[in-house]
Amino acid sequence: MDHHCRDLQQALDGRCEIDIRSCGKKWEQFNEVVASIDRTYDRVYVAGELLGQYVYKAVAEPLRFKLLIGVHSFFLWDDGLSVGTNVARGSQNPQFLSALRPFAAVAVICESLRAAFPEIDPHLTHYGANTEIFHPPARRRPEPRRLRVGWVGVLLKHKNYGLFLEIRERLAGVADCVDVLVSPDGYYSADVLSRDDMNRFYNDLDVLVVTADSEGPLPPLEASASGVPVVTPAIGCMPEFVRHGIDGYVVDSYEVGEYVRLLRLLDDNREILRQMRDACIEKAFGPWNLKAKAEAWFEFLTSSGAASVA
């Protein structure tokens, strides 16, 4: 989310001053941010659902009107019953819903989450691709070569790294599978991965696979900006972002065989792969470009006339 906020600050082109304060596990920094709300910021956007509840309780009551919050996953609001789907299947967690109500405004990153909170009327704020950092290589590797399949994620249970390992095993001898695997401890450092290195990683792929139960949209966005189709479950904003059969595939299940079938299909039909690559670039540099999404974020961040935001 730090990367997204920095990208967003650039895309807003000076219309909104953003000070990024990353807390992670550093609670002393969290307390410092809370203490600075009164004298420093017009609005405070809390990007984490759980962190938002702590911030709200820690801030003095007269200052709570400054707080904005974002909902990024299905994990909390319905007790996790919708994890792995793009449809609300469980009843809302009443404690979580109550925690959202007092905030000045709520942002969600996909239509399905927006529909889940009609009482709150949240802002739809899609993430966008930063095409100044992520873009196709000047020259792609000459074909033919084996299909190169990538995976990006944190070594946490819900990212389902084991499923990627099964896919790699099934494609042994057919495709080269590579990954960027981050430890949970390293996940809280903004300096774990160079974004230039990540651009080079995506540029070296043919396909990116998503295996998670809950996934932030940045890796699929970044891969698409590099001309890399995505094979993903129907989670989060992926059903809105990935056009099945046009610039990627949305799998119906977490069965390893379904992933393997689609990857073999692309390996056997390189012309389809090339068409998907072109469609990804057109999408990332067009309607899903960060600058195209920035207006919705500006309206959310300034929904009550905010001038500067933490």
C-alpha cells in the first residue's frame, strides 16, 4: 500500500498533499501518527481495516471526523465466508460493520465490496497501473522458448504458495516457473523489493498466476502493464479487471488441473498469448491506468473538503 500511495500522490499532480506514514508492526510509530492528527492533517486515510479500528479508538472524539478508511478484502466483514469468491456468501460481521459506520468516508476496491455495504454507500476506488514504472520491455525475447510462468506473494497461508508449487510440478519439462516469495517479516519493509527489479521480473514472464484467497491488485496490474496476462481466481477486483479469454483467464476453482489446462492452452497457442499481451497493454495504459483512476481517489480523499491527507 505504500507503493500505491506514492504512485497516487504523483498521479494527483499536486491537487492533494499526501504524507505517507507506514506503521507496520512499529506501534511506537503508530502512536506518533495518532498524536500528530490534531496539528498536522486535515484527513487521515487508514488503509488497513484492523488498524482503522485501533486508530479510531485512539483518536480524541472531536478529531474523529478526520478519519477515512478503506476495505480491501472479504476476510473481516463477513467472517471470511466469502474468501475465494467474488460474491458475498455469508452474513456481515456486525462488529466490523459497526466499526465502519463512524468514519467520515469508506473506500472499497471492487464492485462486489461496494454492493456489500449499501448502508454506508462507500466510494469505489480501483487501484491503477503505474505505467511510468511498469511497462513492456523495449524488445522481448525471441520465440520459441518454453512458457515462463510467474508468481508473486508473501509466505502466508491465504496466498496458497503450495498451489503454485503443485502447478510448477505439473508443468515440469513444459514451462519454466519462477516466483518472488517474500517472508512475512520482510513484508513490512518498503525496501524489500526494488520496483525496477519487479518490472524486469514481469518483463521476463509470459503469464502471471494468482493462487491467493485474497489478493491486493498491484501484482496483476503491474504484470498487465508489462504485457503479461493473468490467470486468477474470481477474487477482489479480478473479475472486473481480467476479461476472461481476452487478456487473461478467471479460473472457476482452485484445482491445480484447471490452472495447468489454461497454461498449456497458452503454451500451445502462442498467437492467443500474443493477442492477450496486446490487450493487457491496451488496458493498463488505458482505462486501468493509475491516472484514469486518480479522480475517484481524489473525490474520496477530499469528500469533506480535505486539503492534506496522511
